[in-house]
Amino acid sequence: MCFFVVESKRFAYNTGTGIGKNRRNCMSKKALLVVLVLLVAMTASVYAASMGSIGLVNYASLSDLEEDDSSAYVPGIRGEFFLSDYLGISADALVLASWEDYYGDTSYLMMYIIDVVARIPLGLIEPYAALGPVYLGYITEEDTYTDEDSFGFNVRGGVDFNILDWLSVGIEANYFVDDLEYFFDNTDYYFSEEGVRESALIGVTAKFKF
């Protein structure tokens, strides 16, 4: 009678490559996702959605940022009021230019913006988007008036970073269209690099929230 002996070998499970490595990566990603969700949930409870804010905004075009031309920056103020945690309205007043006349009186070219704002209050971060009409106006030593023929639109989006429950800083991009009919007839230009550089502004914000 003959017996055949079959030798079996158990290969060590390689945790450094192949399936083991993929499983570890997958578990790490899931753990990171869980941690992020918990952080968002915790900070959302600490930083309750504000009912309104008032603050400063400072815009610059892409060309001005590349050239570091601080004299071309566009400063302004912004007020916001939220009807709910997710929806509100805002009003901006921006100073586009200022000059002195022969008598030393200062005049200002202004831009006024009224927007409907949608936001997602996530605690430490608060992404938002807004759109609405834009008007130009003038402020002189003697009078203030709005140019009714300067009607346009803007669309903006950005993120607020809530440093404290009453203070935030943020960054946003704002896209301006002064003629809707021309915009829809020339969408290729408006979304080209040249069109974006001409029509878009990048802004930083600082808001006091209440």
C-alpha cells in the first residue's frame, strides 16, 4: 500500500500590498468621513445659524490681483437678513470710484446690489450663493441719485468661515452682467477666459453676525 503525502503550505497574508492595502485605505477613508461628519455635527450645534449680519467686502478683478494693484480694489459694506436658516436677502453698497471737482468737493460712483441669498449653515463653514439686480448711482456733496439705465444682474458664491459665533471671514466670486439680452446672445464670450476676467470680481469679507 502506497501513501502519497501532500505537503500544504500556508502563505502569509500580505498586509502591505494587494487586498490588504486596499482594505486599509478603504477603512481609513471611512474613518475620516465619520470624523468629518461628527465635527460638522458638533460645530453646527455650537455655531447656530445667524439671523443677520453687517460687514465689509473688498473686491478686485483677476487682473488687479495679478498685478497687485491695491488702488483698483473696490470696497463696500454689506447687510444681510435671513428669513430662515437657509434663505435670506442682502444689500451691498460698493464704491467703484471717487474724484474731486475743481472746488474740492468729492463725488463717488456707487454700485448697489440687492440679492436673494441661499446658504447651508454647517457650523465652522457656511457656503452660500446669491443673485439679484445691480444699479449704479452717484453721491455728491449736494445730492444722491441712481442711474436707472444702468440696471444689471450679478451672481455670486462663496464660503464664510465662522471664527466665532458672532464673527466670520470669507471669500467669494461675483459675476456681473450689465445686459441680459447681450449675455444670452454671447454666452461663449462671457464664459471664455477673457469674458470671465472682464466680468468677474474676487472678494474677501468680514462680517459681524447676530
